[in-house]
Amino acid sequence: MEIRPARLEDAEAIAKVHVDTWRTTYAGIVPDEFLAQLSQERSARMWRRALQDEERQGCLFVAEEAQAGVIGFVSGGPLREEVPGHPGYEGEIYAIYVLAAHQGKGAGSRLMERAFRWLAEHGLESVVVWVLKENPSRGFYQALGGVPIAEQEITIGDAPLLEVAYAWPSAAAAARKLSGRSDAGLAP
């Protein structure tokens, strides 16, 4: 498996991972009608725009296997919005998704390690990720050393849901920790 920067030609594959993982991960959590309306075409257009944006201040990496192609991705960059009650965080993991058939084999950990390194290299040392409280993969973030620091309510479709912010005080330390371990038993 290779972890590499995303390229423009990856937009469709990233969109497939994005939509497929939302449908598998959030079934029974997010309203069915919302999941049914997700579109790979719309998602691919969004990822193409992001990859073509020369002003983009974040990172986008893919996990690629020789036979399967792109099986996951991670996106991150500067913190988009201050964490309620926890000022001072600088970086954020915006999204990380790995296809269900490839979860638990280390792709998620390797993607997070690469994103943490990128964030640290760009001066974004403290990092958060927002995760739906009902996400069955929440333990993944804790296994990587993330500490829950805040909750907030969001609405997806017409459903009020809770998100949890997991935090790492040092992206560089998190990357170092991940670079020295094999997480074959972890998801995503």
C-alpha cells in the first residue's frame, strides 16, 4: 500500500470512497434519505475543484493498493472553527475515510500518520478531528492517542446529531508514534 499526495485524476476514486464510506459507516445513524441523495458525481466535482485550487492551504493524501486502486483518503489543514471551550488548536483533520473492505489493515493509521506529519511541517502542531458520536469507528481515534475534548450538536438532513472533537496536542509526536507501529487490528 502506498500513501501519496492526491492528484487531479484521483477525484473520482476519492468521491467513490467518500460516498461509499458514508453509506456504510452512517447507515442507521444519518437519515436514509440523506444517504440515498449522496452523489459520486457531485463529490467528484467538489474534489476536482479542491485539487485544482492553487490557494488551498490543506493536504489531501490517498491510500492506494496495486490491485484495488484508491481505498482511502485523508484531508486536513488549518483549523476551520475554534473548538468551543478549547481555544488554541491550530490544525484539523477534515476527513478520513477507508473503504469498509480495507478497514482494520493499517490504511487509516498510515493516512493519519502522513496527515499529522504534514500538519506539523506546516506549523499546525495541535490537531483536532470532529467525529459523529455514534460513529462505530470512534475507538480508532482513541487508539491513535486522540482525547475527546468537546461535543457539539450538528444537523445532517433533518437529524440532530452529536459530534465529538478528539485532540492531539502535538501532531509531530502523534506522527512519530504512528510511524513506529503496525495497526493491522485498527479501523478505519
